[in-house]
Amino acid sequence: MDVSEELRRLAEACGADLDCPGATQVVAGEGNPHARIVVVGEAPGEQEDREGRPFVGRAGQLLDRLLEEAGLAREAVWITNVVKCRPVLFEGDRMRNRPPKISEIRAWNACLHEELRLIDPQVLLGLGAVAGRALVGPNFKLQQERGQWRKDLVLGTDTLITWHPAYLLRQKGEAYEHRLGEAIADMKEASARLLALSLSPT
């Protein structure tokens, strides 16, 4: 069994033990299972739930742009989420996305930690506050700590948290341009750290 298949089966095994009302399937990570950088988002949305792949909607398109700006190809990194089932808010007969609950984040923590151990990256890039709290600790505050290097809780990996693409898409005008610029700078910083680590003597 290759590593990608092992990671997919890990996610599905974790999801089989959890209650995910409204979600149609587990959305496992994808990309290069030997990647030196792992991108960690929050949770699948409607499009991701439909296709069974992470970051394939509008936020995913923006993520692809951000990665490209930083010189990182999507197929060269591993992309995953803290929570791997779409969190759903029921409004009558309709369903819409919602942020993951703390209980859901905790329930998926062991799965994320094992995923990171199997890949063993040199750099982690977290997207949004949920990823920040899951990777570096429950007291992480995105507004104050975005763009600051930390160590993750599992492997002690160099970890940088930036804005989630979905959050960027909700900004308008100058706020959008400003936050977008910050996210691009953070992505470039993560890429530079990865290069520095790969060139450092072992």
C-alpha cells in the first residue's frame, strides 16, 4: 500500500467512528505524500463534500493562486484539513457550511496527528484559526499571531499560520487587498523557510 492510500484509509477509518450529520463522505488529504510542506485547512465545504477532495471550490482556487505566488505547486505539497467531514448547519430543509465545533476538532485531532507523523514534513502551513489552534495550541489567536513561526504540538515542526482563503474571499476592497498581500507574504515566508531547511547541513 502506498502512502497516499494509507492516508486515505486512515481518514476513512477515523470518520467511520464519528458522527458527521449532513456530510456525505470523508474528505481525505491529497497531493504529494512525501511533501516537505503540508498545508492544513479547517474543514471541507459543500463542493469538497460533493467531490471528495480538499480545497476544490472558490477558496481552493484562491489557495492555488497563493501557492503559485510563493513558488509552490499544488501537486508538490500535501493539502488536508483538521476536520475531514463537512460541518453542516441545518436551516429547515437547507444545509450550509459552518465552522467546526471544538468537539469536532478534538475528535479529529488523533487522525491529523497520525497523518502528520506519516508524512513527517519540514514545514506546516496552517490556514485559519481552527488550523492554528489544532496545530500549535488552543490559545492560538489568529489576529495577533498570524505570520509568526511556531512549533507544532505533534512533531515540533516549524509552523506558520495565515489567513484562510475563504476568509479572504469575504473581504472587500482595500481590506481584501491588504489581507491578500499578507497571505502571499506568509506563503513566500513558508517557501523560503522550506528552502533554507533543505539547504542546511544535516
